[in-house]
Amino acid sequence: MNRLYPGWVIVAYAIFCQTLITGVTQASFGLYVVPVSREFGLSRADMNTGIIMLNVGGALYAPIVGWLMDRVPIRPLILTGCAIIAVSFVALGLAATAMMAALCIFPFLTMGLALAGRPETALIVRWFDLNRARALTLGAFGLSLGSLLVSPLIGLSIGTYGWRTTVMLCGGAALVVIALPALLLRLQPTQDELARERPPTPPLASAIGEEAPLPMMGILRQPLFWLIALAGAMPMAISQALLISMVPMAVEHGIPPAQAALIISASGITAFSIKIVVSILANRVNQMGLLMAMFGVGMVENAILFAYAEQASLPVLIACGVMQGMSSGLLLPLFYTLVARIFGRASFGTAMGLMFPVIFAVGALFARLIGDIYDVTGSYRPAFLGFVAVELIAAMLMFAAYRMHRRRAAPVTQDEAGLAPTFAE
């Protein structure tokens, strides 16, 4: 009887980690907008600076953490990050002014999130080859579960105990959910275990840095790196901007916060369901086709928000949350799979670490932009219209990256390789 491959335990750990980290940060940020802005007297754009600071901090730390992931043991990185997260959340809950709260977020909380939240994906890449797309998709379940499970709890806690107690509880949860398993799990596969997960024949496209980590400048000099980074950064930034804006928009239209939180839950449920389907079909579907479909769904979602921004009802916003879940549920695992295929397991951490500054910079720009547009015009409609065009541009860049990658792919046919069509078909 075949034993369960130990890498699936790592996938389960990644799910738990990402569920908590996503749930207490990006997924629940919109729930803090109204109570925190009222207490500190902040405008909507100023309040969105909090998510911008998370992005800026992530951008600064990502290359360093990515470089470390490919060269040092991952366990100390995770444990150090958890300790920093716990202390930062407690300090945030005790902050007396907006400036003190900002200092808790950056540089400290962002450092902890980078150290504790980034290595899990690199662990999956190290443990899997043949089933990498499926494992990365399953590992990304936590991004959906954070919205589905944690956000409602955050909303309930804020309503019952207040936002300060809630953020301090989040710090304690990081120690239990992330740090404790990291002490107990074996995080590095053996050579025999890796042999069980290698494809019987070479993949359709050989990775650039499969054997040894590539230098940072070697990765940055490749046009393919920049095409992929920009194409992925744009829809991720739009997803984040919508996530922090739809709940406040619903509250302004008279929808109670508890009901407005259903928008986030709808997004999480849909993204979770999409990931289940993709995890089953990951090795048998056209992954580039799925990415193109994701861009199309994003354009439709923003077009609907543009049309109904002034008469936003809960059903319309929930429908948009469903579409957001469809697009975001597909994007990240397929994006990780593409990067792993091109740059290899040995350089995955470094490549992703270099891409995150681009992703976070675009995310910070869009988060600030949508807040400024609202403050100036009193409406999100111009931002939604602009996002339709941005989704189209991102789709064009991703297709250009696909064509470049395909031209460089090894001349092995799909039947010869014994693999399903992927990014290199």
C-alpha cells in the first residue's frame, strides 16, 4: 500500500498559514475602515494608507526573504516572523494615535508577514514536481478560506469587543496556527521523496534555474520576468482595491456591516470552489486559457460595478464578490505555477521575491488611487472604469509572456512528454 506522500502535509500547513495571514490582513481590512477612521479622524484615502503600507513593506522585504528562502533553513524564518507578528498586533491594539498604529504596521508587522507568510509556497515547490500545479492550487485554498472563515469572525469580534481587542487576538492566533506546527513538521524532503514526485520524462519547458539558485541580476535582466511580474501585479492590485472598497461602499448605501461582510464571504466561497475544480483538473487543463478567462471575468466585474456604483445593492455587490472570487481564485496558483516552471525550484524563492516589489508597488498605487478618486469625486465609478482597461492591458502582457516562453520551450511534444497542456503547450 502506498503511503501518503509527506508533501501533502506541507500543503495542509500552507493552507492553515495562508488562511490566518490573509484573513487577518487583506481579507478583513475593509472591516476596520469605518471604526478606525472614525476613532482617528481619517479620510478614506488616509485609511487606505494602511493597506499601502502593507504593500510597501512587503515590497521591501520580499527580495531579501526570497533570497534567504533559497539559501537558508526556512524554519527559523517562519518562527522569527511569527514572533514579530504577535508583538506587532499587540502594539497595534494599544496604539494611541494613527502615527503609532502606522509604525506598528511598517516596518514591523510587514516584516513579520514576509518572514512567516512567504516561505510556505517555496516549501510546496520544493516538495512537488509532477503534481506541482495541483499542490500549489490546494495550498492557495488558504487565500480563499481567509475571506470565507476568518473575515466573518473578525467582523463579529469587532462588533463585540472592538477593533483593538480584535487585532491583539490576531497576534496570539499567529503563534498557535503558524509557529507551533513549524516547530513540529519536517520541512525539507529527502532525495527518495523527491524521486517520487519527479515526472518520468522531461517537462515541456526546461526551467532556467533548476539546479542552482540564479543570481538576482540574472533574473532581473530577463524581459520575460518583467512581463510576468506586471501582468500578474495588475489584476492582483485590482482585486485588493475592490476588496477594501466594496464593504465601505455597501455600508454607505445603508447595508449593515454584518451583511456587508457577506461580500467578502461570497468572494472566499467562490475562490475556494474554483480552487477545488482546478486542483482536480490542474494537470489536464490549458492553464493559459484559464488565466485569460480570469482577466475576462475581472473586466466584467468592474464593468458591473461601474454601472451600479450609485445604486449598489447587496445582491449586486455579492455577485461582484462571486466574480472577484472566480478571478482571484485562479490567478495566484497559476501565477506561482508559471514562475516555478520558468525559473525552477532552486530559484523560485528568489524570482518571486523579486516579483513581489512589483506586485506590491502596483497594489499600493491602486489602493491609494481608488481612495483618492473617492475623496475627490465622491464615487468609485471612475476607478471601476479604469480597472476595465487595466485588466485588458494585463491580459495582453500575459499573452505576450506566454508567447515568449513558448518560443523558448524545449522541442518536446505533448505526447512525448506525457504531460497535460500547460503554459508551454
